[in-house]
Amino acid sequence: MSGFLVNASLISLLTLIAILALRLHRLFAVVMLSGAFSLVAATLFVVLDAVDVAFTEAAVGAGISSILALATLSLVPAEEKPHSIAFVPAFLALATAAMLAIAVTDLPAFGDVNAPIHNHVAPEFIKGSADDIGIPNVVTSVLASYRGYDTLGETVVIFTAAIAVLLVLGGYTRPHRRKEKRRKNGEDKDAR
Amino acid sequence: MQDDPVIRVISKVMIPTVMLFALYVQFHGDYGPGGGFQAGVIFASAFVLNAMIFGLNRGRHVWPAHLNLLAICAGVLLYGLTGVASLFLGANYLDYDVLGATAKSGQHIGILLVEFGVGLTVASVMVALFFTFAGRPTHVRLLSKMQAHEGARPPAPKDEAKSEAKTKATKDNKTGAHK
């Protein structure tokens, strides 16, 4: 019963924050709300016993993402432009949500031992982790050893993203080009 | 913000604590929740906090950009080369069994190295992203200041009068178009 109460209040809090974030036009408030959303989602993951995911969500979603969004906020206007509802995208989103809601009823119950996800490679990993790898945190042994390729891919994704951002926004231009630009600007001003 | 004694004193306590906690999350990831990704983000947040309180320039001084680029690449390289090392020792790529005396100690070493690579890349990427985004407004402001300075060198009042006339003209045009 208490578990149901905790889940229900967390989910309704999530929904409330999401609706508020949609309704508000002040971007600062929206950034703060998205941080709060991540924090509530992290709490929900703790309730689901996914402590590692909760940790990541709290650190990345509520922490560094909010800071990056705030840093971006200093480059854009403080308020979102008022706009009317776009009906075709709204219809598409609602239709997708309805289909997902119907699909959820077909999923196995939460924690069902006979669910396919628990009968593929998971038992092997959970049973073998102590003998093969010998560390108590099975999440780490799956992440770093059994699924080492995937984590290498994730690291390369982060690496690529950073390189892309640095190339576009980092201000790495060739020195002679910068000079040329300045000269051009100066000429334009003189001409005026 | 560095003039506020409360913020300065608290940040001096907080920043080392945050970094220590990040190291704990990094190297205790085998035993509790945590690992390279979380630790990297937490470690980066210490530098972000430092830059937010003491200014971007001092933040850049603490973690220079060229070292940051090196760290971004070194993390991915450490991960990839751990796999290459196991290749050279006669196992599959990223099979850590052969890295130590026993299979288990090999796995320990491999996971430690790989997680450290992830942490290094994530931390330096987060710092780089923050400095890039936060550094932009000052960059833009500086540029506009420079341009204003350059524009001020020719007789200023004339320019102003001209620009005023121009804005008036465009306004008139706009209102005309509306009518």
C-alpha cells in the first residue's frame, strides 16, 4: 500500500512538473523545472531499485544538464515567444501516446520472473558475475566487462559530441582567416 | 561572485569535497552504485562551480583548454588501448581475463582502467561544454565591444546622426508597408 502511495505521488508529481514546464514561457523557470523533473525521476528509479540509473539521472539530468541549459540561457531571450498550438504535431504526439498506452497493457507485469528480459542473458550475467569477475556490483560488471563494447561505443559518442560542439562553437578558426575578417569589417565601416 | 565571503568560504569547503566524492564514486564503482560516467560528471561539476564563483578566466587557468582536449582523447584512448592490450596478450578484444595473474584480478584491472578512461573523457567533455557555452556571451560581447570601438574611430556624431536617420527611414518604410 505504502509502495503504491509513493509511486502514485511520484508519478503525479512528474506529470505536474511536465505540464507546468509546458505551460510556462519563462525559460529560467522551465530549466529549473526540468532539473526538478530529473530529480523526481531519479527518486522513481531508486524506488524501482535501479540505484545506478538513479545516480546517473541525478548527476547528469538534474546537475550538469541544468547548468548547461542555464549557460545557454544567457545567449537567448528570457521568454519563449507565444505561439498557437500546432495541431498536426499535437495529433501525432497524442496518437503515439495512445498507441504506447495500449502497448503497455501487453507488457509482462513488473518483476515477472517469466518475462523474456529475465530469461535471455540476464541470468547468466547475474549468476556468473561473482565467479567470472568477482565484484559485488553486477551493474558495473555488466557495463564494463560483459558489455564492454557498448560502453566503449557510449564513450566514443560522448567524445564525438564534444568534438562537434568544440568545432562549431569553440572558436577554433585559422588565424589568417580571422585577420581577413577583421580587415573586411574595417573596410565595410570605412566605406560607410 | 567571489567578493561574497559566504560563497567564497563555502566553495573552498565544497570544491575539494565534491572532487573527493567523485574519486570515491569512480573507484568504489565496483562495490557500490557509481562508475566512470557519474564520477566524471561530479568531478566536472567541481570545476564548473569554481568557474561560476571565481570567473571563467580563473576557471580556464585551472583547467587549460589544450590539456582538456588531451584529456578528452586520452580517456577514449585508454579504453581502446586496454582492449588492444588484451589482444596482444592473446585474448579477445576487451577480454580482461589475461591482464592479471588470475582471471579475476585481470577483470579487476581491466574494469578499473576502462572506468577511469570513461571518467576522464566524461569529466573533460563536461568542462569543455560548460566553458564553450558559458564563454560565448563574453566572446560575443567582446566582439561587439571591439566593433563599437573600431566604429568610434571615425567621427562619432556624424555616424550617430546617420544611423538615426537610417533607423527613422527604416521605421518610416515599415509603417508605410503596413499601411
